[in-house]
Amino acid sequence: MAKRRLGHTPLALVTGGSSGMGLEYCRALAGAGCNLLIVSIEEEKLQSIAQEITDEFGVMATGVFMDLSRPDAADRLHSYCRDHGYEVDILINDAGVFFFKELGCGDIDRMEMMINLHTLTPAKLCVLFGEDMKKRGCGYILNMSSVAANLPFPGVTTYSATKAFLKSFGKSLYYEMKPYGVRVCTVCPGAVATPLYRLKPSLLRLGVWLGIIKKPSTIVRRGLKGMYRGRRVVNPSLMSYYLPPMLGILPKPLISAIWKKL
């Protein structure tokens, strides 16, 4: 559980908090008594989610509509919090997108959007809110990377590269922030049963039953536990440990042949 300053209820800022993993983080943190700033691009859904969490858990949950893929998004979000007097104790960088496709000229805009959303914005949020936490002598930052950070394969070229950046960034930032009482944790899950991958519900259920795909609640529980305990990196499933070295030994011609068949 987050350290509580005397007479102060912790405030958690969750990006991508209106669905999937982000929503699970919101519910877990609200259940632990944290107030919430839920940041999302899903404007209509955002407000209803914030109200539902407020009604269910009795905490303050405020929806913040913002496109975090814009280059100035982090500065705008930090300014919003400063102008409204919000002191963020816990920062959860979870907003993300996914596409599986060979890159071409028609994908440049989408590639740029993913790079901004997965690297520029969370990195700047870490620095901006991290500075505030350093001044107070406490705080928590959790960055959602992925097992894909160690899987530079075709089809996920941009996704795996951005997740590798976020993992390396978080691991380094951990040492810079630790002397100031700020804990930085990077979570690297494998496949998770959320709408991110656009799989059929039946395939998601099968993956969960086989243990290949993890429930969001499992990842969130292990991620928050690691964050509070001061872990630098959390690999919340066996897949996170064993999949990269297993796939890493595949011959390059075999990878190319599989890609051509897809």
C-alpha cells in the first residue's frame, strides 16, 4: 500500500484508465482507498467509468479527456494537475495501442502515434510528475512495458521497439529516483485478456484456460505488489520469463518463412 502522508488520501493518475488494464488498475487502486485521475481518449465512456468507481468505492474519481499521442500531451496533463491543485502520488503509465502489420508508407502516421503514446508521453510524465514526487520525498511510478520488448519480430516492429524503450527507460530511472524516495517499477506482461489484441472472445477464454493469456486482474495485482515493494522490474507470468529465450533460438530463416505464411 502507498505511504500515506498525515491527513492525505493518495491520488493516483492512470493513463488509458477507461478500459482494459488501465481500468483494472483504477479499480484496484480505488479499492485500496486512492482517489483517481483517469485519463483517456474515450470521452463518453470516461465519465461513466469515473462515476461508477466513485459510487462503488466512495473515492474521488475524476475523468480527464486527453489525446496522449499528441507531442504536447504530457505538458498539458501536468499543467492541468497543477492548475487544479492535484498532487499525484502514484503515476500509472498504461495507455497503449497495438497493431500487427508489415510497415509501409501508409502506416507512418499510425507509427508516429504509437511512438508518441508509448515513449514520448510516458517518459515526459515520469520526469514532470517525478520532479514533484522528489520534492515531497515520496511517490510511485509504474510503467507498463511488455514481453514484446524482448521480441523484435516482424509485424510488431514498432510495438516491440517502443516497449523496449519504455523498459530500458524505467530500469534506468529506477536508480535515479530511488535516493529521493520515489519508486519506479516496470511491468512486462505477456498476452493479457483485454480488447487490445482484438481477439475473438472465444479465443481469449481459451487462452486464459490454457494459461497462455493472463487475466488483467492478475497482472495488476502482481504489478502493484511489485511497485509497493520497490521492485525494479516485474515479470508477472511464466511467459514473461521463458518466451523470449525460447523464441530467440528460432532460426532466422524459420521466422522469415512463418512471416510469409501470415
